Amino acid sequence: MTRKKKNQDILEDAKEAGTSLYDFVITQKVDAFVAAYQPVDRESLATQRFDETRLRTFFKAYPCTLGDPLTIYLSLLEGEGFFMKVSTMNEPVILATERATESEMLKLDVL
């Protein structure tokens, strides 16, 4: 069986099973993102800039025959306060900064 034929069979099986784009989205990845980062409004405050490529890599969200799962991840992130903005490089990005970890907070308490 050729690779193209095999991929077509997989797609047909997915359609018959009622697979949707949401089946490719892991919401726990959004939870992990929100736990690790907090949104910022101004680029000067951002320590992290997530452009489309970086978001795709973080979420492993690559277009497939059913659509683009990144659109769902972006909607979920918007619900958590992470909105895309146009950066000074004229590209859409999510601006964020790292959240303090528990161990960092404990160090601050000691000081």
C-alpha cells in the first residue's frame, strides 16, 4: 500500500469515527501554559513573545486535513487573557512573562 493510499484510509477511518479537530487539542497544554506564563499588555514588559511558529511548537499544533488546531488553542488562550497583539516586528504575537515558581516565592519570603 502506498503512503498516499494509507493516509487516505486513515482519514476515511477518522471521518467514519466522527473525529473532529477538537480531538487533536489537549487542553492540559493550555493549563500548563497558563501556569507557566502570565499575559502582559505592553511589549516592554514581555519577557516572552510567542509568535505563530513558537505557539505551534509549544502546543504541537500543526494543520491537518481536519483543519488547524492552533485556532482552537488561540481561542482557549484568549479565554485565559492571552490575546494576540502586533509586535514591533509587525507580526502577531502573544506577549507574556514567566510566573514565579513556588521555590522562587519561598526564596523571596526568606529575604
